[in-house]
Amino acid sequence: MKQCIVKVCGMRRPDNLLAVGRLPVDWVGLIFHPDSPRHVAPDPALAAALRQIPQLKVGVFVRQSPAEVVATVQHWQLDMVQLHGDQSPAFCASLRAMMPEVPLIKVFRIGQRFDFREVLPFAHMCRYVLFDTRGDQPGGTGRRFDWRILDDYRAGPPFLLSGGIGPEAAEEIRAIEHRLFMGIDLNSRFERAPADKDEALLADFLNRLGKHQYA
């Protein structure tokens, strides 16, 4: 398997961030959605910790305006923006015009069925897409969707997988051969509590995944 991108999302504690930063994780995610139990509030200690780790920093947004997203990116010095709400192609175009140097990731939530043609209007504006499990509310569900549906995704940006990925999934992920598969997004299944990642559990998973270096 090629070296896939590993993103650990929902980071908030400075000490925990520094510990995860010592692992071969590629991206860390900060959630700027007030209703999330992992919501990030202004914190000088967290900002200082972010500057000490080598990973790319991804901001996750749900209902903010383009201007609010831009202000948050500038304040936290984020490298990428992940859009987890119902943002339109026009919204993405506005962000691209305001921040042409910041790549966008658009999240699509998948249930029992999904029409991958929904991705196409975003294809020229988003560096990646992320396929997550559909739930009643924005944000993660901690559940997996049926990955076999990904066989129908044949054209569009490279994708990351999210939704209920836990420590037991390493071998299954290693077996993925989809040409557009680029990585995985980890969150609740690797936590001791919301926003408190289990570094030992992550380290063991990364080892079984064969992930010993940055992608």
C-alpha cells in the first residue's frame, strides 16, 4: 500500500497535541463548530503547541461565513480548510477567491446510497473530498458506511475516508486499492474522552497500518 495520509481530527489539548505531533501523523484537525464537544476556543497555549509540531493544520467548519473562515485561518495560521456543512460550490468559490493559497476539503456524507455526481461541481475548487457517514447532525457519527459503495466513485478529487474508523481497521485500510484513495481521518475511536486522543492506541494503529513516515 502507498503511504496514505493520516489525519487526526478533534485536537484541542496542548499537551495531547504535542504528543500526537511526535507520531507519523500527517495532518491534525481543529474543529471550529460551537456545537461540537471538541470545539476549539481561543487558547494561547494551543496556538503555541500548533507552532511546534510539523503536521499540517486543518480547520473544520460547518456554518461560518466565508469571512469568518478566513479570519479563523489567519488567526490560527491554518494550512487547509475542511467544509463539513452544506456549503455550496459558490461558497467554495468565494473562499478560493479570498484564500487562493489555502486548499479546501469538502465533506460528503454517505448513507446506504450516494450519487457521486454530487461531487463534480466542487471538483475544480477542492483539493480533496472526504467521505463520512451520514448522521442526523453535522459532524462525525462514530459509525462506518459501507465502503463497497466507493467502487462507484470514478471521477473527482482524491478522497479521504472518515466515519467510525477504529483500531481494528488497519488491515482493511491497507487492502484498499482505489486509485483516488489518499488517506483516513481518525477521531472518536481513538479517544479517552472528547478531544483527548490516546497516543498509545494511535501509535499501535499506525504501526499496524505500516505508517512509519509522513505521506
